[in-house]
Amino acid sequence: MKHPDQATLALHAGGDLGRFAAWRTERHLAQCADCREEVATYQEMREILPELNELPDLQWNRLASEMQANIRLGLSAGECVREAPVASRPVPLFAGARVAIALASVVALVAVGVVLQRPTAPIMSANVPVVQRTENGIESRSGDLGFALIQKVAASDKQYVSHTAGAEGTMGSSYVDPETDRMTVTKVYVDE
């Protein structure tokens, strides 16, 4: 037999259970004497509680002065048993080795930043073929000779053009027409 928990019995004693929970608890109480005793105890406590609601007359000033004396006594006792703080030597923020390491790190960081930010021009001879993207398409050039594949795309449709570059010197361009969903793919190969 599963007994209701204490909270359910206390709520039943006060009549604060819902219908279904009260019905289940009543069925259990009809068979269980121990739970009936607990409900009776809770009902007795409900009758006694209103009497305990009134506080007895106390001398609050005397009680307050006793509390203050106890607090002072506790603080004094705490001072007696407190260990003396150990004086620690302050460590300067920038000690010798730390400063040297920090400065070396900053110098290295600045040097790497300068090297990475400086653009380098490609080293090419006059007759090496080059394939590159231009404003209007792809251009292949070798010395004074060259040709360009020009894509006629409206300025508003430039977002639909993508370019790719391959490791073997190839350059590709693809365009998807937003109105027809047709794709135009152009690929230029460099041959030495």
C-alpha cells in the first residue's frame, strides 16, 4: 500500500486538496489508521496555531542591548584568535625578464604585421603567360600579346558572377542569369 506524502496529508487536513486528490486520499484514509492519526494531528495543530499568533510581551530594549553585547563579545573573541597577517613583498608589475619578453613579443608582432601587410609584386619575365581577372572578364597575356574574354553583365548583376583560379594557371568565370537561371561558364588555360 502506497501512503500519501506528508504534504498531501497536511493539505487534506486543511481541506486544501483538489477534488480528485481529496477523493484518493479519502479512500486511503478509510483503510490506513496511521495516516488517519497523522491527519488528526495536523487538524489539532491547525486549531492551536491561531493561539500562537499573538506574541508575548517582551522587553525589546533589554533584548536589543543583550544582542549588542553578544555581538561585541563575538567580535572581540574573533580579534583574539585571528592570526597576524604575513607581510608579503609587493611584486613590481614589470620585472626585468618580464619586460624583456614583453618587448620582444611586441617587436616580433609588429615586424610580422609589416611583412604581411606589404604587397609584393609578382616577379615575372616578359614572356611568361599570365591569366588574370579584369573588370569585364578574364584576360590572358604573354609579353605584348594577349586576349580577353569579356562578359557583358549589367552592374546590378555583378553579384551573380564568380571567378576561380586553378593551380596550373587556369582561370574560370561563371555567371548565372537571375531571370532565366541559365549558367555561362568560361575557362581559360595557359599553355607555355
